[in-house]
Amino acid sequence: MSRGLNKVMIIGHLGRDPEMRFTPSGRPVTSFSVATTRNWNTSSGEKRSETEWFNIVSWGSLAEICNQYLAKGQQVYIEGRLQSRKWEDDDGNRRTTVEVVAKEMVILGERKKKYSEAYKDSGSKKGEAKPKSDQDNDQTGGFDEDEDEFPF
């Protein structure tokens, strides 16, 4: 039996803040870029470096998590599959884009600063539960912001 495999694993840093949009049916989609850098020495001892950029797309609840927790410069692990898309630009030229459709995301660096500040500004003190209306929309599960683990 012949099987194919389309799996990508990337560890890198976000090149820009995530951008979340919604499909006409209301499904969230978040896109961002991740840079990976490869370093090596040539046979003559010269140090070389090469950076590769990846366009990442996440869907559904992962899209919401990426939008909420990620920020430019953060180090992340992304696992997913490669996908190519054909589209037409404003001048009518046919273009092809290759992107990674994320299935899993793990934050390897610090938490998103914007989120931590928003959590502090919400009026909740350490260990206090948020008001019911805030809990309904909060995907953090009410975690303590001084903990090192994430709720996902």
C-alpha cells in the first residue's frame, strides 16, 4: 500500500503580529509569518547564515488561540501541512502561494505582552475569578498569570 506524507514542523520567531479574519460563514482564520535561521560553517571556516520565511495559516479555535497569545518576535513551534493556493492579484496576474496550514502550535518563548496587560487591566486580582460575562469569552480557563504553563 502506498501512502503519502505532508507534514511540516517549524521552530522559529514570528515576523509579524497575527491577523485574524473570518470566512463568510463566520469561521476564524489567522495568518502570520515565521522565520527560521540556519547557521553553518563553510569548508574554509567562514560562518554563514540563511533565514527562511514561512506563511502560516490556522483555522477555528487554533486561529483564535494564535491571535490571542502570539505576537511579533515570539518563538513558536508549528506543526502542520504544506498547501499551495492559486490566486489572481490586482493586475490580473496569476500567483501561487505556498503556506503551512497549522494543526498544532506551542509557544516556546514568553507570553504575549498585550494579553498579560489586558488580563491585568480586566480588574481581576491574582487568584480571583473574573465576572461570569468575562469567563464566557475567556479561553484561558482563568489561569494564574504567574504560572508557567498555558491552558492549552
